Amino acid sequence: MSISRQLVKLIHRKPVTPQDREAAALFALDAIANIIAGQNSDQGRILVAWADQQGLSTANGIHDAGRRALVLGGLCHILEMDDLHRTSVVHPGCIVIPAVWGLLESGRVSVSGHAILDAIFAGFEASTRVGIAVGQEHYRIFHNTATCGPFGSALASGILLGLDEDSLVNALGNAGTQAAGLWQFIDTGAMSKHLHAGRGAEAGVVSAELAALGFTGPPEIFEGERGFFAGLAPLGDAMQIVGDTEAPWQLVSTSIKPFPSCRHTHPVIDACSDIRQRILENGTSIDTIEKIKIDTYQAAIDVCDRPIPDTVYEAKFSLQHCASVGLTNSLVDFAAFDSAAREANRQLAEKVELNTNPAIDSRYPAHWGCSVVATLSDGRTIEVSRTDAPGDPEAALSKNEMIGKARKLMEFGGLADPDQLIANVLAMADDGPLPRLPI
């Protein structure tokens, strides 16, 4: 039996509880808030302009579910505040939830809240299980969200379309052959990362729609000699996709971001915020910091070693800048990465030294941690360590904190009164209908 078929069977067998659906509704809220907020960015304005050219707004009626998912997925990933599953290093929400909304908004499917949330669970499960299996070497070249995400968007879309087991296997096969997404964009801060999320969502929708019409895909897309793992993850273990069958849903192991920057920077921001508080409580100035030594895991350095960021996006992928804003700002928000903030933090960021710590590296990707030591001008040192980051399951945001985050994002995106939309999204846990997006 192919791994694709085993994965479909595994997900079909997993029960979904009322508590699970409440959790999924909060993840849907987080993704929708990021989609709305993503419009208020240079990249978002380009995507919205393109969508208008293509007639992809709800005002025109949605006829192309895949392209609608592309736009929503791209918007969701722009501000770097969407969810992240640590062990797979996949952002499942920006792939799965845009696919679900694109398909449902097209009118192809009419279901209520429970069916929507159940499909989201399946999508998160598929994309993250593949991400776990590809191994760490894959992440050095490929963006896991883009390569592993299409399996999640395909499965979620296929379930909503009512596909049988054979058709779901076909959808997974064709989603896998479209998997792509390279890190090369990061050298120049190009906008490709948002296209990764959009294309990942679109590929799954299109694969499921075609499968509904009988379009076949390779059943052994994972383990085949010319398949996904042979080409993109030769050091991975495809059988991990269907391992640990009794594990909880991967959605409940997914983290929510409190800061608008790359998730690799969050443990450092949190540790530096603690150091800031200790310095101020001692009546000392932040200006007395002479050196900042950061020990972390290698993947964080590979992606976020950027001593002098010149753009907003580079600053969000700079451990040096993020350490500085954690030390100098009581609130790390969107303004912490603009040109004024980059200039204000440049001198302190230049004092940052990065090191790979074998002990911390050995715990990655199950735990994304760091140790930060600040040396002051009088010779004193302050050290703070983090095993996990705020928003991880071990330090989860409360329901009220997640709602507050969503409200701020929606307001940032121009929605003056977001409370009704928030209520409508959360009502899906009570089997409410699909909320309409104001985009």
C-alpha cells in the first residue's frame, strides 16, 4: 500500500473532538487576520492589484478557486505573523486555510463549520507530517512550507469536495509533483516567499478539483524512485509520514507567533526582552551594553544571520536586529522593523555575536531555543535562556491573547470593526457557516 494511501487512511481514522474544533477555529482566525493585515504592505498591495486585474475579489464572485487561494495564501504569509509547526518547519495555516476559503467561496462546496474545521485538521496533518519526514537537510535549500504544504491543501480541498480514497491519492500525487520553493530569495529580500504560500495553496486546490474529474496522479509520489523524497529529500525518511499513528493532531502542536518576524528570531526577542527588564529594574541604562552573545541552533543562523539589514524584510530575518529591538523596545510591533527602527538599532545590533550551541542544536526542531548573554560596561553579565518561544504549545497564547492579536491585525489591515468577523469565525466551532472575507 502506498504511503499516500496510508496517510489518507490514517487521517480518516483520527477523531475530532469539540475541543479540537475550538482550537482549529482559533487557527482559522489567526490566518484570516493575517490575510486581512497582509494587504497593508508593499507586497500585499501588488497581490491585491493583481487580484483585481484577474477578477479575484469576492465583489466579482469567485470563479477560480485556485487563483483565489493563491492570493489569500500570499497575503497570509507577508507579515511573518502566521502560525508555524516547529518539528516540520512548516507554516500550515497560510497554505491550508486559503485553499479551504478559496474553494468554498467559489460555491463549488456548501458545508458548515464542523466540516470546514475537520478539513483544516486534515490539511495541517498532511503538510506537517510530510515536513517532519523530509529531514533537516531539505530545509537548507527548500522552503518546507512551499514543498510540503501542497499535500495539506490538496487533502483539505479533496475532503471538502467529497473525494473518495482513490481520488484523494490522485490529488496528493499531483500536489507533490508541483511542490517547489527555494530559499534563494532571501539573499536579496525578494518577494518570492509569499508566492511560495500562494502557489502551495493553489496547487492543492487545483489537484483536488482535477481529481474530482478523474485526473490521476502518481500513487507512490513519496517513496517512488523518481518521487518527492528521491528528488527533494534524499536524506529524509518517507515512512515517518505515517508513523506515530496515535499522536494528537498536529494542529494542536502548532505555534502561534506573537512577533512580526521570522519564527527563528522569537526565542531571542523573548530572552532579550527579559534582559531589558532586568537592566531597567537595576536602574541601569541599555546603553551600557557592550556585547551580546547569542547561542542558538544552526538553522536559525543559516536563515537569520543578517548583521546590517537594509529593508523591512531583511530586519525580520535578522537575529542581530531582533535582539536589539528586544532589548530596546517594550513592544515589538511592525514599527520595530521600519527604516527609523533599523537606524536606531544599528549600533546595538553590531554588538551581537552569533554561535551555534551543540546542546541547543540537538534539541532542534522539536524545541527552538537560545541562550543570550549581555555584557555591561562595568563587566557584569546577564544571561537568559529559552528552551521554547512564546506561542509554542509549552508557552501557548491564551484564547483572549489570540483574539487580541487577530483584532490588531485586522485593524492594521483597515478593518475598522473586526469583532463581528471574529465572532463569525469562532462560531464555526458551533457549526456556524463560512464567514465572508472583506477582501
